[in-house]
Amino acid sequence: DMASQFQQNGLPVKPSVTIEGFPFLTQLAAKDFNKVDISASNIPVPLPTGGSLSITSIQATINGLHISSYSSTASARVDRMNATVFVSFSALAAAGGIGDGTGITFSRVNANTLKITASLAGLVSDSEEARITVTGPQTISVKVLSSGGALGSVLGSFGSFSFNLPKGVPPTLKITNLSLSSQGVTASAAATNATFSKS
């Protein structure tokens, strides 16, 4: 039921929800839950330029969830929420218009720079770098730093785009850290005294 409520609140997919703590019935009666874990996969978010990006996974922990009622118009207040958002390089490639990334390799240069390498028709190999940064409280931007090489023109559609955290998360949830791994982009986000409410 709680998972359905998160989806009705605007989350594009139905998450998996685990309510922790004992006794459960006491928490249920009081409409106050000590700890709630939420996870979801393949969450679509629209891109300002059209199309969408699929967030690979989100895992969040809520400490102190207080529900106003059990009606369909209920709202919920959160004492503290911490979330981890992961976007794979293949999801970024698809969002940038370069398919599923087949024939293209991605590697981490530093904390916010990605190296993209591709072979064009098996004849020319070229690399470009893309910078991935936080540009708003809930916004991540990707920008190719073209060096003028052959790959730069191929990645023209990838060039620059941004995406937000998905609908349904509290509006006060803010990205606090961004890092690159060998697999993709991971963002940490947090909020205190946040509110879930029907849109």
C-alpha cells in the first residue's frame, strides 16, 4: 500500500518498500514509521530537449515518516531522507542519442569527467571528454567538451543535456554529492523536514 502511495504521489514506477522497526502495528496505529527503505529501478525522467533518460536505480532511506491519514488525499512528512541515484553509462548514451553505447567505451578521468572512445567504421578511433556536474538542487548536466576530432561531430546529439531527479521525490530533496565510477554516475541526495503531497 505504501509503495502504491509513492507511485500515486508521482513516482513514475512502483517502488519496493520495506518498513523497519518493531512493533509494526504500533507504528501503523500512530501513523508514524521509524525507518522506511525504498528502492526502484529503470525510472524514466523527461529531458528538456525531448525524449527521456532512464535512471538505473534509486535507493532511499527515510528516518521518521509521519502520515497525516490513511485517506487517498493524505500527505506525509519526513524527518530525514537520504537517497542514492545511479545512472549507468549505457543509459546516458541512450539519452544522448548514441544508442545503447555499443562500440563506445566510457572511462572515468576524474570526479566529474568522463572519457568517451569510439571506433568509426572500424577505421578511425577517437576520444572526447564529457563533464558531468550538478547544476541545480535536483539537476545533473552532461556536456561534451569537443576537441574538434572526428568523434566530436558524431557526438553532436550527445553534446549537452540535463536531467532532474524523478517526479514524486520531495521538492526539498537536494543533490549533495556526485561521483563517477567505472560503471556510471552516482549522486547522493538528502532532505530534512521534507513533505510528500499529492500533486
